[in-house]
Amino acid sequence: MSERIFNFSAGPAVLPEPVIEEAREALLSLGDTGIGIMEHSHRGSAFKAVLAQTEDLCRRLAGIPDDYRVLFLQGGASSQFFMVPMNLMQSGDTADYLITGSWSKKAVAQAKRYGETHVAATSEDRNFCYIPTDTDYSSRPRYVHFTSNNTIFGTQWSDKQGAEEPQPPDDAWLICDASSDIFSRPLDIRRYGMIYAGAQKNLGPSGVTLVIIRDDLVKAAALDIPEMLQYRTHAENDSCYNTPPTFGIYVMGRVFNWIDEQGGLTEIAEQNQTKARVLYDFLDESVLFKPTADTDSRSLMNVTFVTGNADLDAKFIGLAREAGLDGLKGHRSVGGMRASMYNAFPQAGVERLVDVMREFESKHR
């Protein structure tokens, strides 16, 4: 097997190596069943045990109350852009959206198909390099939707002054697309009517979407839409209305177990802060590399930076790849570099990146 290198990809992203090793064994036989995890029926007792354990670990790690449902769906987080308004908007309703990047723009575009939308805040005026602090909510929004972390632009809602998560008006549900920072820090689930995330950054492989939704929202959801697109359908069938992504759910469960072994979300948050600090401290002192996000809006998951010269950026990305650092090319819409450092990314990789950046800077400053 080729030697593994440091993978800074924004997603699908690095997985914990112990989880990969467990999954390798489970592909041949799940425990002592003699049948691989991808071959087990989703109706069989072996997979039902996997599903139950995965949900139990998810609930315990995040402190999910009993009146919230945990669903494992397909279609990626992008499918939630239309499932949310399809289920939760009624005739005459308005939904408020906070626009901090490409994914929240796509979410509001889908919502416009099903009802009135209102942009309560946006940072598009400066190419999404900050988290907006001023909000202008509509008079009675049905819900307020935001994206907690912006992979492309390297910004993140947090508990920092100037980037605190939004406080919706009374009676409005707060709905969060947490695809790129879910389970990277402790969660106060009660703040949200619903929180959802694609798995492929912090939770597991692509193909699974985690949805945590309060019971009353499930019960209040629309009935005049296809059964497969109703949260009610999946809640009533324990995510097994049709064949779920069984392998992805298995891996997600092992990732939850790995997080638990690390010390839970509090310890994971500390690790993520430490990793990000190593890189941001260097960037703040560098004369060549500059971070693109405002200081009070910086993401711990995705650090975006540039040299200011596209040719120099490309040269650095090539050199980094030769040094065993892959996935650093920034999104095509912003250019530069992006170091994605999700839960499973090791600190040694960040330190190696800084060493390579320091060496490159000494030659090109």
C-alpha cells in the first residue's frame, strides 16, 4: 500500500485511521457474522444493531434530547435546501436566510420555489470574507436558516465577539446547515429546530446526511409532497423507509465512537482550536502568505490564504504536493490556498504545512 499523505481536501475529507482500519475488516465480515457490512440487509438484525448503536452514540455525544429525531438520509446536504422549505413552509409563509457563502445562496434559491424568502443578512458585499453582525429579520419568519461554516471562504459562525450564531425572532425556528463543522465542538441542540450536515467532512464518507430535527417540526410538516421527501416518512421508519446508505451509516458510527474515545466534543474542540492556531499564528506573522477571512470570522475548519500572486500560489501548491501535502488548492471562485483541517486531520500535518510555507517564504519573499 502506498504511504498515506496529509490530505487537506475540503471534502470528501480525511477520516480517522483507526476507523478506516475497522471498516477494512468489516468489509469482509461485520463482527463474526461472516458477511461484510455492505452485504447485510438493512432489515436484518446485524445492521439494525449498527443503526441503533450509531444513533445512540450520536445522541450521547451531542446531548440530543428525546424530543428530537435523528435521521440518516441520502441526497447530500444540498437535498435539504429544498426539503426544508417543502416540509416546513406553508402558504403565505416567509423564511429568512443569512447569506455567508455559496451554499447559503443555493439554499435560498431553492426555498424561493416554495414560498417567500427574505435575506436577513449577507456578507456578499466583500466576497463573503466575514460573518455579518447586522440582521434585519422579516416581520414573522417561519424559520431562520444559516450555514455555520463556509468552506469556500474560510468563515465560521462561532461564540466569538462579532461572529456569534444568530438569535432568531420569537417563534421562528433556527435551522442550521452544519455540513462542514458539525461535531467539531459542543452543540446546544435546543437552540435549533433542525440541524443537518453531509457526512463527508467530519462524520464519515459521502452519501449520508445527518438530520437532527425536533418532533413538532416533523409533525407540522407538509403532507402533500412525495413520501420520500417527507421527514415524517423517515422518522416513522427509523431511516429505513427504503434501503439507507448502510456502509456510510456504519462508518459514521465508528467515527462517533472515535470522537468519544478522544474525549467527546469538548476535547475535539480544543484539538481543533490548537491546530488552527498553529496555522493562523504563522499567517499573521508572514510577509508572503495572508489569510483572506476577517480575524473575528475565521474558520477553524477551513483556513483560506493567498500570496497575492496567482503564479506564486500555483507554484506553492505544486511544491506542497511534492512534500506530501495534498488538497491545498483553493476553490475556483476565490483561488489561492485552502487548508481544511477537520476533526480527523492530525496536528502533525498542520505543523508540516507551516514548515513548508516558511521554507517557501524564505525563497520568495
